Amino acid sequence: MADVHAIHPAGKEFNPWPAVIFIVLVCLALLFLAPTAGVLLSSIKTTREIALGDLWSIPDRLYLGNFAEVLQNPAVHRYLLNTLMVAIPATSVSLALGVLAGYVFAKLPFRGSEALFLVIIAGMFFPPQVILIPLYRLFNAVGLIDTLWPVIFVHIAMGLPICTLLMRNFFATVPNALREAAILEGANEWQVLTRVALPLSLPALAVLATLQFTWIWNDFLWPLIFTQSDEKRTIMLGLVNLKGQYSVAWGVQGALSLIASLPTLIVFLFFQRYFIKGMTMGAVKG
């Protein structure tokens, strides 16, 4: 019976599986990129071309009127500003609380700390829809409905479990010898955290900042529940409500989708260099 593997001219067996895996991965990548390609093509075409079903063909000329309309729309500016006013403080506060809680649970355990840690982490395992009505009643009772404050508070609370978990696990890998050496040199716990632990935790901070900002920026549920007026809408709500005079403005929505994705892309590119930098700074010589 002939061997199922072909013999390479150099005498080695040829394994087809890497090529098969590569082809499968390329097909999956194209499948996932198809919606992005559709949005990109719709953003550079007129509404008439899209209405005629000519979406997936490359246009003869680029139509940039959709981007001009989006950039000149005051409502879009308001949507972007509202989203920044939610994403920046919510990301910053959730990261700060996660760092403090993670350091305490990893390096300063106390009686009942494990139980408290499990209670905090349990917040990751229930669906947010369960608390929609109680939170709406709470914020309505204190007069915060149709403001950005409920969205900020909820994102801080929802981000605290994952930030605490990741930072606690990362701080647990930092050798105790570094902390003890810093304390012997006269440093207090705050100085140990800010001057020893935090510089070593740049990879974890970069990942958390990128994920938190992306989740908050792309959130649709909480702004839909807690905001009512157009002045308080975020970019995702604005994207859905952006319509043409007679029908859905597919080209304008495609252009706004691309513009709305730029901040998260910029955040990722900014923190990407900190991955490698943080990893090299985390090396400990024996």
C-alpha cells in the first residue's frame, strides 16, 4: 500500500496539515472581514447605488459625501463627546479600583479576603438584564435618568470584577522578594504599589484599558436604558438613529461606523507598544 504522505525531494515527508490549517484560517479571516468590507464599500457609495443593489462591487469613483455629511453634523459631534465623557472616566476609575483591590487581595490578604474576592468576582457571572429594572428605579428615584452619570456608574461597577481578577492574578506573580526589599529600603505600601508593582503590570494595565474602553465605547444597552433625549445619546445610539430624509442612510451610517471605530483603534495602537515594554520590564534577574 502506498504511503499516504508524499515524499519531499529532499527526502522528508510532506505534511499537508499546515497548508490546510492556513487555508481554513484565511477563509475564516475573510468571513469575519466581510461585514467590515461591506461597511467600507457602503461608505464610499451614494444612496442610489446602494439602493440599486450595487453594494459589493468596487465603485468607479470614490464618493466622500457621506463622510462630509457625518463630519458636518452637529449631532455626531455631540454623540462622540458624550461617549468620550462616559468611556474615559469609567475606564480610568474601574482600572484604578481594580489595581487597588487586586494589590490588596494579592499582597495584603486579611481574614475573609478570599470570600470577599469571590463576591466581587461573582459579578462577572450574572447577565446585566437582571438588574435593568432595579437600576432604572434607583437612578430614577435620585433624578439621574437622562444623564450620563448612570451609564458611568454602571460601567465602573461592571468593570470592577474583571479588573480586580486580572490585576490580582498579575500581582500574585510579582515576587514577594521585590516587595520585601522595597520595604527594607523604607518604602511604604503605596510606594511599593506605585514604584514597584505598577511598572511591572504594564501588560495587564494595557490589556484592561484597551478592553474596558472598547466595551464601553461600543455599549448600546445601558445608554438606551438610561438616556432619553438626543442630547445625551452616545455614538452607538446615534448610529442607529441616524436616518436619511426618506429612508435609512446606509452610506452615512457606514461612514459614521468607520469614524466611530477610530477611537478604539487608536487606543489599541497606543497601548500596543506597552505590551512588549511591560514584558521586558517584568523580567527578574536571579
